[in-house]
Amino acid sequence: MTVLERFEQFFRVVNGGAMPYPWQRSLVDHVARTGRWPEAITAPTGSGKSSVVDIHVFLVAEHARQAAATVDRIARPPRRLVLVAPRRVLVDDQFERATRLAARLCNSVHGEDAVLEDVAAALRGLVTMEQHEDHESPLGVSRLRGGVLLDYSWRLDPAQCQVICATPQMWGSRLLLRGYRGSRRSRNLEAGLLGHDAVAIVDEAHLHERLVETATRVAAASPSALGLQVLAMSATRAASSAHTLTPADLADGSLQQRVCAGKQIDRAEVEDWKRDARAEIVTRARDLHGDGTVGVFVNTVQRALDVAADLRGTDERTVALVCGRLRPADLDRLREQYVGLLDARGNVDVDYLVTTQSLEVGVDLDLPAMVSEIAPSAALAQRAGRLNRSGSRLTATFSVVCPAGLLGADPDELGDMFKPYSARDIVDGARWLDSLGGDAAPRRISATPLPAPPDPPLPLLSHVDLQTLAMTGEVLGADIDVPFYVEEPRDAPDDARVSIGARAHLDLGPMIVRQALLVAPPRAHELASMRLGTAFKEVLVASPGSWVVRTSDGVRTTEPIEDPEDAQPGDVIVVPAGSEICTRGVIGLVGKHKGDPIDDVIDARRDGAPDAMVRLAADEVGEILADDPVLAGRAARRALAAVVATAGNHDLAARLRTHRYLSDLEVTWCHDPESADGDGLLVVLATEHDGRLPIAAVSSTALVTVDAHSLAVEARMAAILEALDAADLRVCGEQLLAAALTHDEGKRHPRFQRRMGALPDEPPLAKPRPGHVADRGDGWRHEQLSAAVAAAQCHADPLVVSVVAAHHGHGRTLFNRDEREVLDDWSGCEDAVVLELQRLFGAYGRYELERSRLQRELGVHRLAFLEALLRCADIQVSREGG
């Protein structure tokens, strides 16, 4: 079979038998021939742009399959696909879609489909970490967005095929080495992996022109065939070099039906916007009722709450409400209650689906009628895309409610009556809508350019800016303003948000609650996003006894919170279960009406085994703890199962009795030792990694020596280079192997060995002696000494020295100790190493000069990528106990 024939078969298998459209096949052909994705994809809503995930996975696997078979190969595509989406709900949707594909690859069985089996096998050959093939997918899928604890799994294996779903701020800040909510020491690791051997596809790119512009500058600064590729994807963004539909696509019957679907625009005007807009939206929705679910799109959560309450009315119409303040667990319940409502099938039992921007993009709705509050042109175009999406109806009505006289209005005279949007955006949106001539078909919308933003051109990211951003080793007195290069000039900051979740048992003592929240903070499915402001204050006031969980530089803390002013962006607010703060499942209150109670959904996890918390009497657990204080043995867990069953939780009791491996569950007893007779909480966590628990090294019961660890890291580096296809890496593999072999040589210093608890008569240790807890040290870094050893052994190769010195995030570009402080009177140091210490870090040390020269030659992100390769090899070996 040809590559295209194999792709078509793979596509059919993973998409329920559907055939790829001509534009998708031509995209596969283009990337297979060139190894480069186009600069842009412009295709109408409903034409299958989400297939870029399938294309990426297939092409990476096909290249690996052909390489293993030693046949003529397609061009090497990037290993990582970063899908950048403008809204968290779309990030989650893309993440779930990619997760389903990963599960399909993981569970592919012999004989199901030859191409699917080939793809899974080829991808598994690229994985360099130890994997349990019975439950781990060869496709890595990760999510980077606010409101959830971060997933770090994408940072482990640089050779693996990965799909990373991210918001613009999360990806853009990491690309510029200033990752939001990230550690300073991981900036080079993250920038290297996200800015090299990666393609970033910015969805709804017309909303993020500044980010596309900055990322394109970064890509242009990487003089390497594997440098960053940037693709702007949109249904409405015009680009001369865009990959788009062709006559062959329009000749495809199913695609033509979608892009030419009949959608009639009906503009409804009101004289007094502030007084009458809500009532007119409700009236128009009721007028359209009778032929399936009417979609109602408004611009704010409060408007959605009010309109939903009005539509339900006295005749008890069925109203579903979806917005950003809906927890994923509640959204799952909504999907279960109204099957098909949030996909193309629909659900005739629901009269009205009221939503905000949450369902504008990325959701395959096929509504028979729609009412929309006037919005910017891009939002209107997206909303129209959820109407008659399949084209199965001859026509459908798109009713847009707007103020009278808006077409001729002066935006400067309208004030802030259209928040969260500006008056100019609203007026431009009304004029763009008028230019469609009453036809909102996808083909017509794609052919009608969106209004250009009026903002003046802003300075571009310069070479000097990028070099300054690369200085991640120390805190800079005057740093680069990353949001200036990542966010749109008129964007309201979206990071001024918190996440809201609920837990039972917050009435227990503070010590118990603190222990439980630190051990098991809310997972993503328990949390809804909420902007800081008046509505948040109302919710917190209505939820006495709440707690805040906060993570900074990888350190998690938690404490009670009462004053809304104490909340910070990125906080996770945990309210007591039963707090009356919801309206039809959405967090928020309508007027002075009492809300519905919010429940604890810790056990409603979809992406893995559920966690559990059980309130037990301390005296019932005391005897078990006396025999097994950490509850890690089989006998202790069986005894706990009996106690838990008595408390009524039979499902958890069964899991405690029958789980296959002890490590499958992490069991913690949270209690107050000062109150032996009171209650405590038994916390049971499913331990498969989902990004919430920190990635920690596997504790070894044997001594890990410097020699053994270095050889293991060298071997792992060799495996990574082989999986990456080092011929395309454009560096000498021997240099990276030398860096791997010498990266920890500085740990032989007696100062470091004392921290490891090493005994005088044993070889130098790379990791603490089993049972020994190392102190945090005083800032002395072994990497400086390791770099000098690397220089002495590798003929002062600047690449080897720089990678060894900086792979842990230090020495970029400075170290804060001279050669005498590094040596610290160590008489056992070889003379050649002492000379290199003086040459690199002495009074006239050349380390900074040589590193800066190397960085200019390779590029910021290529050098960071090489550092990341060593860091990943080191992390993998350490996690496996080596």
C-alpha cells in the first residue's frame, strides 16, 4: 500500500468508518514529502480540522515504521504536536479526543486492523521510558491549562510521539522560557521540548495574531531542520499560503453539504439594550421552539443564568446550561442525562441549550435553530458554525439580538455596555454580519474577511529579547514582559481566575483537612473555572468553611479562606459539599435566590480509577496502624477493607481487598494525634500518573553510585538518540553521549558525598544512601565541577561543557561561584580538572563567553533541546531507580 492508502485505512478505523476529505489527504502528502506543515490551514467550520491529530500520529508512526523496515522513508515529521486552543473547554475537548486515540492505540488487538497495529507498534518503538505495555499507550497525551494541577508527563520522553493540548498563555510563556506556574529550573527543559522538534497548531488563530507572530519569530531563530514549526488554523483567517479546500473537496458530497449548509440570518433589534435585551433573547428562543433544541448563546455567565431561569418558566421547559463554571464531572452527568445533547446527534428532550463562549468552538453541535446575543465577528462566525452543521436541513434560522441603530453607531459613544467585549468589536461584528447578506453558510463566512483589529503594530520579538529570555539561571533585575509578546493587546487577562471544587468532611479538624487536601487536592474533573470578581465573592460568602490549595514552584500549601480578597489567580478553592452556590449545575447565583447545593465528586473520575475519602473512627484504625504505620502491606489493607465495609463503602472495600499491586493504591490515614478518640479520614488514591501527583524518583534499595548512574544515563541517551534518529538531529551523537557520561562527575566531591550519606570506604554515590535524607545544601552546584571534568575529558568541547553545566537549569548563563569555591580545597581533584575550573570559572573565565557563542550558533531553543535530552535521560534513569 502507498502512504496515502495506509493513511486512509488508519483514518477510517479511528473515525468510525469515515473517509478523509481530499484536503486532508493532500495535507498528509505534503507533510510526508517535505517534513514541514504548512504555515496555515483555512477551512470552514465542520470541514474536519481536528483531524490534524490523526495526521500527526500517523505520519510519526509511518516514518518510524519505514525506518525500522529500512525502506525508503517519508520526510521526518516533528515528534510533538502542540494544539493551542483559545478556551479551556476546547483544550479539554482536544485532550479528550487525543486521549481516546491513545487508548485505541494502547488497546489495539492482534487481527483488529493491520495498519492500526503497525501504528501502535511503530510508536511503541519510539518510547524510551520503561512502560507496562498492558496499560500504557505509546502515544503521549498531555494538557497544559490553568485551573488544574499541571501535567508534567510530556517532559519525560523527548523521542515519544506526543500530543500536548494547551492554552495560548501556557504554551507561549513556556516557549519564551517563562512558563506560567512553572519552575525556574525547568525553563530550559520546557522551552527545548516545546520549541524544537515540535509543530504548534494555533487553533482559532485570528484570535491570537500576536502569539502566532511571536512564535513565528522564535521558529525563524532556530537554524535547524527540526526547529519549531508554527501553523495558524482558522475558519476565517485569510492567508496567501494557507492549505485550504480545493474544487475536489467541494465535489465531495458530504463535505459540500456541510460547507454550503443553509443558515438564514434574522436580526432582532431592541431600543433599550440594558432593559430589554434579556427579554428579547428569551422571546426569540421561544419563537423558534418546536423543532428540536434551540441553542441560545450569550456573552456572560450571569446573562446565561438569567436567561436559563426565564426560559424554564412556569411551564417547566427542559433547559440545559453549559458554561465555564460547570465542572467536568457535572458536564459528564449532563451528557449522561441528555445523551447526544453536546454532539451532532442532539437530544429532542431538551428544549433549550443555553451557553456562553464555552460551546462556540470545538464542539460538534448540529442545532436546528439558534439565538445569539450580538458579539464580535469571530464569535458570531463560530456560533453560526454550531447551527445546521451537517447541512441536513434545507435551512435554519440564526437569530441575532442587537441594539437598534448599531450599524451606524459610533463605538466611542457606547461605553462599556457590551462587556466583556468592547463597543468597537460589537459594532464591527454587526457590520460584518450585515455584509453576509443574510447567509451564514460556512462557505460564505470563509469568503468574508473578519474585520482587522484597529490596534497599531507592536514591536516584534527581537534577537536580543530572545537572548535575554534565555538567561534563566538567575532572577533578572529587568526582565522581558512575556504577556506583551503572547497576549493580544486588547485581551482581558484570563489568568485572573480560580478553580472551584467541593469536598465533604471539611467540618473535621483543621489538621485532618489540611492533611487530606495536601495528599489529595481536587483533580481536574472536580473543578470549575471562575473569574475573580463580584460573582466569586458571592460564592465564597455563601460557602463558609472553605479552603484554598495553592501551588508555587512545585510546593503545595493549603489553608482556610474566608475573605475573597485573599484569593489569588490560579488558586483552587475547595468549598464544603452542600454549599448552596449552583444554578442548574453551574456555579453562580441568580439575584437573591438561594442556589442549589454543590456535591463532592471525588469518585466521579472518568480518566482513571476513582479516588476515595472515608470518614472513620480513629480507634477503628488505630490497631491496624500499630501493625503497619504506613498502611502499605496486604494485611493492613485487608483489615482496612473490613472497617470500610462496615462504614458502608463496599466498592472501596472490594478495591482494598483485591487490587493487583500494592502500588496501585496510595493509602493515607489523616488524623489529629491530639484527638485519639475522634474521627479521621482514610484517603485512597489511584496512583497512575495523571499530572496531579509530582513525578518523583523511584526510591532504590541499593546504592546508586556515580559510575553506575552515569553509565545508565549514557545508555539511555543512546536509546533516545536512536529513537530520535540522530542523523536528523544535526549534532554529533558522541558529544551527547560524552555529556551523559560526565554529567554527574562533580558529585565525586567530598562535599556532595557528605550530603548523600556516603561512607568513607565505598564508591562515590549519585543518590542518597538508602534511608538517608539529604539536606538541601547551601547552593554549591556539582554541575560546575562536572562541566570542568567534561572539559578535561572531551578536549574542552563547548557543546559538551554547556549541556553538562546547564541541563538542570543552572549556569544559564552564569554560575555564582568561582573556581576556588567550587573546588573547596578538595585535594583529590585531578590537575587537568583544576585547570579547566580556572579556565571556565576563574577571574577571566570563558564559560559565559563560550556558551553565548554556542547559543548564537545553535539558537536558543536548539541548545535548550540538547540540554533537555540529557535532563530527560537523567530523569528516566532516576525514576527507574538507577
